[in-house]
Amino acid sequence: MGPKRIAAILLMQFACGMAAAELLARAGGGDSFSGGGGGGSGGDGDIGALIYLIVQLIRLLLWLWMEGGPVGKVLCLAIIVALAWGGFWWWRQSQREKQRAIEGKVYRGARAPGRGAQERGFASILERDPNFSRVLFLDFAHLIFTKLHESRGKGDGSIAPYLTPTLREKLNQSSATASNIVVGATEIESAEITDAEQRISVRFKANVLEQSGGESRRLLLEQRLTFARPHGIITRSPEQTLKLGCPNCGSPEEPKLDGKCPSCGTLTARGAAGWQVKTLQTLRKQAALEPLISSGGVEEGTGAPTVVSPLLQSQLRALKVRDPAFNLTALTQRVQHMFMEVQRGWSEADASRLRPFETDTLFDAHRYWIERFVEQGVRNVLEEVTIERIQLAKLEHDAWYDAATVRIFASMRDWYRDRNGKTVGGNPKVIRRFSEYWTLIRRAEAAGKPSGDPSRCPSCGAPLDRVNMAGICEYCGSKVISGTFDWVLSSITQDEEYAG
């Protein structure tokens, strides 16, 4: 076999080996409520194959130079030049990818398709209801979605006024029950006004444990709920809105056959007193894989442009006018502290570390997964947690809340191990890089109060070591996660899901 043929074969082998390594490096993408991430270390075999190919290539180059004559020397130099060019090209690409991942290219273009119509719809709702809050509505919709599924086959008087009679009857007659509902993504798809009512459609992606016929299975659900209410209704306070029961008096009793509340007589079951789910569409329903973790690398979406609100600068100026005490540096420091505490609490399976910083809705989801890990004897270990950058993406203001959304770029060693210390998922030797959008909220009346020390109770200044599972500081009795005193974490959205 001549030197040219040997060189061609080995170069093909080398190219195939590099392609295989690249494909393996793309596998996974990190944890997700839907599962399906890559798992296991799987890297030692790739390294061994690469070393073998490099050794064979060096042997070939030496043979060509020593034994191949003039043609061999020319071919040897050509291979070296090609490899040098290829290495330089690969290095340039990796540097560009790294820069995009760390810095996040700022996107300040037009709104996403359909966003303009949605904003016009919200503006029309606000004209009729100055108390309307998108932040509060999303929290309410999340609560309704969860309670709706929990009521399957059981009936629940407190949620009955928020469902049409047809939908309520269908859920009551369901042969399958549901529990452990974990919402992974919530997105408002449309908001519109008709002559008779206001409508908002919301898409949910959730992980649900469904029981039917004595069997249980975990499902990934993607559903669209369309909420509607007649004109003339004014949004109540967050405490009243999230209480459920009769929208007028709060009674948890099932409405009468004529649709009226047994306590106050208000017609509630037909949606006359507030938002009601008119339609429920299932867009996807499939078995959910157990969540696994990637073996490292950059997660999907990390290098994507940051979705920055085109109104951010005007929103920031307006916030500073309303609240001269607002300081972006202080907000960023609070986010940093929250981020590190949430990671520590998650890694140590200690929900109490998360409790002082998260709203009830978000904390319930996090506590569920922590308790599940404990039951299974598995720990999701997070080490060398590093925040690379925090970027402000959006600000909102309404009658009840200020909301700030930031994008956090971070990295960590992230893997699973069992109670015996054995690695059962991920790779403890590899750094995983990712980004997430965090939305923080605070009550509008908190404006004017400087953001305090994030390690202490925002109400009384005591340490956060005695905040109970209801989010109440046991030193002063204040509910510190209400947003009344300072910024609290309302939602975490993966970068590939965030739409602005």
C-alpha cells in the first residue's frame, strides 16, 4: 500500500473520529422538567480513541518524511499545514462560540411575531381595568392550571367558579387523577377584546403524575387554556385574587345548580364575576423521561441573543422616577445572592435555604423536586458555581407590582450521586455552562425603600434562619416572600423557552 493511500485512509479515520467526538459533545443539554437530557460520563472512550488517532498520525508523518522520498516530504508538509489551518479554524470558532455564550449578544429588534397584537390587547384591558396586572394574572393562571388538574375526578368547590360548567363536569367525570404537577413554562400567547368579553390564551408546559386503573405514569403535558371575563370587572388585590373560592366573597363552597354562590348569591359559575377557563386544548401529551443531566459543555440556548425589551431604557427611566431609591447595582447584588443560595439549597436538598427568596408558586415546584430526590436517595450536586454575567432584560409596572427580568450566565459542576456516593448521572469532572431568565417582583408600595441586605429579613433585619415553609419570618411575623418588603424570585425560564 503506497504512502498516498495510507495517508488518505488515516486522514479519513481522523476526520471521522473528530466528527464523532463533536456529535457526542452536542448530546444532552442539561436538566429540564421534561427530561430527556444526556447522562453519564462517556468521555474516557472518546479521549482514548483520539489519542490513538494522534499516535497513528504522528507515525504516518514520520514514515512519510523518512521513507517517502520527495513526494512523501511534500505530502508530510501538506498534512501539517492542513492540520495547522484546521486547528486554527477550530480555535477561532470555539472562541467565537465562547464569546457569544459569555457575553450574550443583545437583541433590540422588533417584538416577536404576534407580540404587537398581544400588547394592544393588554392595553385595551388596562383601559377597562386599571388594576389589571400581567404578573398577577400569570400567577393566577398558574394556580388555576395546577388546581384544575388536581381536581380531576375529585371535584373542588374552590376552583369551580373559574371553570365553565361543561369543563368542570368533564374534569369531575375523569377516570384519571393527577398530582405532583410541576409547571415548567408558562407563556401568554394572545390577549384580545371582543364586544362581549376579554380573552387571554396561555400555553403551559408541565410535568404531571397521572394515576389511572391502578397505574401511575409521569406525563409531559403541553396545553392551552383560554381565560375570558366580561367587561366591567376590576382586578382585586393579589391576596383576594389568589385565594380562589367565590370571586366575590371567597367562599370555597361549590356553586348551586343555578350558578350562584351559596354564601353571597353572586352568579359565579358562569364567569360573571371574574376570569374563567372557557377552553382547554391539549397540544401534546407523552411519557416524560426522568430528568437527566448533560455531561458538560454549553447548554442549548446559552449562545442565543438575549431577548431585551425594546422599551427597556424608557422602563428604567420611569422606574427611577417612581422610585428614586432604586439602584440597579443593588438589584444585581440581590440576584447574585439569591442565585447562590438557591443553588446551595438545591445541592444540599435543603428547601429552607430557598424559602426566603421565592414566591409560593415557584417554591412549591422546587420543594417537590427536592423531596423527590430525598425519597429516591439521590442528590443533585452543584459545585464551583460561578456567575459570569447578569444582564437586565425587561422591566414592568402595574397597579400591584414592579417586575424585573434578568438573564444570568453561569457555570458549575453539576451531577447526580446516590446515598453511597456513586455517580448516577452527569459528569463531576466537567464544567457545564448555561443561562436562565429570572423574574423578580415586588409590590408597588415598596417603591422608595432601598433594597436591603439580601441575607437578612427585609422586614426586621434578623437573619433568615427562621423563615418557615409559609414564607413567614418567625422573628417578626412578616411574610417576607410577598414582595411587600423587597424583590423576590417569581419565575425561572430556560433561555430556549423565554419569549420576552
